[in-house]
Amino acid sequence: MSETLKLIHQAKIDEAARIAKVLANPTRIQILNLLGQSRLNVSELIQALGSEQSTVSHQLQKLRAYELISQERIGKSIYYQLDDPHIIDTLNQLLAHVDHVLLGEDHSGRHVSKSIDVDE
Ligand SMILES: [Zn+2]
């Protein structure tokens, strides 16, 4: 039995923990949720989040530093996008699990992507 159990390589588990830590922030989860729906610039994110520019810029910088999002200049605006399918899937799985926990849904594997309401 035990010889069939496999541990994750240390470097890989360290990286997984590092990425999980970046995800462990409400504003960053909300930004990823929004960018999962559309490519957005800072102004659009500020409006959607109802947050200060400094907060949004700081979190975008962090998400970019950890390569969870990318940016692209279009005209005079810089747009942010979530273009990594693993991160999109991870976010969707996390939110589906949250629905399962909050709403008592089963583990049907059904794709449940629910936006989190912004407190205003
Ligand atoms: Zn679950």
C-alpha cells in the first residue's frame, strides 16, 4: 500500500504553496474572477471593484509578479488578462467548491462559476 503513495517533489510543492498564497486574498480572487470574464484595464477594474486605484494597482502588480495574469498595451490603455487555463480552472474549481460548502450542493462535478458580490 504505502509503496504506491507518491509525494510531490519539494520544489513543486513549494511552488504550489507560493501560488496558493497569492490566491489567498479576497481582492485578488475577485480580480481573477473579473479577468476570467473579460480583458479589462485598470479603470474598468476600479469601477467594477469599487476599490481605490492604489489597492487595485497593488494587487494587479502582485498577480503579474506571480504570472497569474498578463498585460497588453492596446492604444493608450494597458489591459489585463487571465490567459492561463490552469488558473481559470483552479478558480472555477475553488468557486464550485465554495458553492458546494455554502449551498450544500453535491460533488456532481457540475461547472458552477458564481460571481462573488462586492460589498458596497
Ligand atoms: Zn466540494
